[in-house]
Amino acid sequence: MRRTPNLEDWPEVVNLSEYEKNKMDEIKAVPLGEKLPRLDHDGLDLLEKFLQLNPKKRITAKEA
């Protein structure tokens, strides 16, 4: 999981009005399990689905 958007994961990110102006260096994410060690596998899986940067890949409330 990445913390910054990129064209491979989210090609449409370039269409955001502030994308070029606020472009930042890529930051690799720390695995959620390291930050939330008490959260079980299912909880981590659901959280990762909610935190997807690309809205097309993000889980909906109904799916959750």
C-alpha cells in the first residue's frame, strides 16, 4: 500500500485540479499491522480497503 498517489495505481489522479501543484515525493507506507498490532487480519484487510487512494479501488459502505 502506498501513501502517495501514482499513475500506475491511479491514472486519473492527473485530472485533479491541484495534482501538479501539490505533487510530492513518493512515500512508502508502513504496513498497517505494524502500527495496529492488535487489529486482526480481517480488520486490517477492511481498513486497507477503506484507505485506498484510488476511489475506483476503494470499498463502498455497502460492500463493507
